[in-house]
Amino acid sequence: MTRQPLDVAVDHLLRELTPQVLGIVVRRFRDFAAAEDAVQEASLAAAMQWPREGPPDNPRAWLTQVAFRRMADHIRAESARRRRESEVAMEAAAHEPESTVVETTPQEDDTLVLLFMCCHPALTPASAIALTLRAVGGLTTAEIAHAFLVPEPTMAQRISRAKQSIKSSGIPFQLPAAEERGQRLRAVLHVLYLIFNEGYTSSAGPDLRRADLSQEAMRLTRIVRNLQPDHAEVAGLLALMLLTDARRLARTSDGGELIPLTQQDRALWDRQQIAEGVALLSATLPKGSVGPYQLQAAIAAVHDETARAEDTDWPQILALYDLLKRMSDNPMVTLNHAIAAAMVHGATKGLELLDALKGDARLADHHRLDAVRAHLLELAGDREGAIRHYRAAAGKTGSLPERNYLLTQAARLSSEL
């Protein structure tokens, strides 16, 4: 059944408002896990009611009121069992949404406060990132597990422990002071990076991208940059997002089929976003120490400023990946480095570099290793090997557009044998 425009509009509205409402509820009740349950129930009620009746005049207040009532019910139940907190429950139930919903400036954005709260030092970096992706980014546990290259049950346990740590720590729900913000910034940026990546190329589902996620990541990154205007890596991350997202219209056909970078119509690329990204990067690079986000943005800029795919400056891209590889043990960096090496030194060199990833457990079930190997085998003239790995990659991805693309490549090569 085709979804109605109002259904889609409600989905987008809930995606935007849910983390804001969660921030309000956590701020008031100081119970992260219970607040998340209450907000999820409120969002479910909205998803059922609003498409029929239309959104209320103040959707955020409506969600907040319903979530407050759920929290009141929760506290009453706890009070009956443990004979405490009844006064808090009655007080919460008495509040009207207009008096409890505080409009905020960008610097006080409840979503941003929630983001920094989830990246608290009480949590390990991995747990902080996972919790923030769940609470702020709205990703499912399966999507987060895919982003971290770990099994879903492992990620579910990690998120559960993180929620408990937040509850036990008793930390205030407020934007940290400048010094503490700096300490948490690395985890915050990684969270935003992962949210953007999941939005730009979804790990599962019928669509290649989830624009709501990538746009929210860019919005939050702009807010972080307002807080840290002189931080080079914040600017680098925003530049990377702008330069990458600039290609979005050219990445799929009218039918939703994936179009690889080398075959995209570059006239469809967003030149305004490219100009903004390049300007950010140009202002940042001369300031001193260069970080991973700036290097990735520089690689994206090389692609974006090239008029034709065949004119791409692959030696420069390879040099940038050489630097990036020294800074990071991320296997995805190694994959992209192998592609760049193949474009400069030949497919055999790229395949040699891929061999270093054979024993990397993080990529054991990830489709990209097989996809890259298939591409390089095709370049090397090994069609049968390429077909085998294209099919293997298709079997590992949950993204329907990626799966279709990989199977199409295998079918194309099979027809040429």
C-alpha cells in the first residue's frame, strides 16, 4: 500500500521532535530509561492519531504532555510498590504542556544537550556513541550494531548498560561547561559522523538514503560548530558532510537504483554545498594539526571539484589516504585506501592491500569487503572471481538498492562470459 503524504509528514515531524521531547522529559525526571519508554509511547500514540486527525497546533507540547502522563503513571506504579515518589508523580501530572515546554535557542537546543549528556565520561566511548545514536539519532539497535560491526545482541546489552550508567550517575541535564564540552567532543563528533553515514547510505531497507538522519546530523554539527567555532575537526566534519551530501541527487536513478560515483551526472551535484564545504576546509587546513575528518573532507573535495570522473586526481587521493591510514585503524579506511592504490598502481596492488583485512573480525560479515574485492577483481580481468564476490556481497547487505546493484554487476559479467 502506498503511504499517504500526511503519514510521511508525520514521520518526519516525529523524527525531529522525539529527541527534543526526550531531552525535556529527562531534564525533568532524571530517569533516562523510563523517559525514553515514555517518549516512545507518546510517539506511537502520535503516529496512530495524527495521520487521521492532523497534527495538533503545538506538536511538541502534545508529545511532552503525553510523555509526562506516561511518566506519572510509571512513578505512581513505582510509588505503590516502594512507597515513594508520589509527590513527584502528582506534580508532573498537574503540569500543562505550555508551562513545561521551554522554547530554546540553538545553543540551548535540548537535542544538543541530550547529545552531550549521552557522551558523559561515566560511559565508555563505545557505549556513549551507541546510546546517542539510539536516543538522538533514532537508529534501531540493528542499525547501530551494523555501524559498529558487532552482533545485535552485543549492542543491545551495551545500550542497556549505558542507560543504567546514566541513571546511576545522577548527572544534571544541562549543557556542560566549555572545558568539559571539549573533553566529550571527540565522542560527540563520532556520533554525528555515524548518524550522517547511516542517513547517507542506509544499512538496511528499500531506500539508499535516509535524508532525515543525514540532515539532522548536519544540523547538529552546525550547532556544535557554533559552540566550538575555532575547533578544526568540527569544521572538518561539517565540510565532509556538505561535500558528501552535495552528491545526493546524482546517487540514484529515477527508479531508485544506485549509481556509482564514477557514473554520476555531476551537473546534479549541489555546487552551493560544495562551495561551502571547500571554503570551510580552506579556512581550517592552514590552522595547524590536521585530523581524520579534515582529511576525509579533503578527499571528498578532490572528487567534487573534478569535472569528469576520468580526470580524478587519484595520486592526491592516495596520498591523503596514506595519511588517514596512519591516524586510524578503521577497516573502512583500509578498503578505500586499497581502491585508491588500485587506481594509481593497478588492481593487483589494491588486491594485495585487501589481504590485510582477511582476518579482521569487524569485516567478517560486512558486504563492503566482498564488494571492493569484486570491483578490483573485475579491473584485474578475473570475471569469475568478481561474479563470486559480487554475489557474496549482495547476500550480506540489508540495503535493497545496494543488493540490486551488486546482483546487477554479477549478472552483467555473467552475460559477458
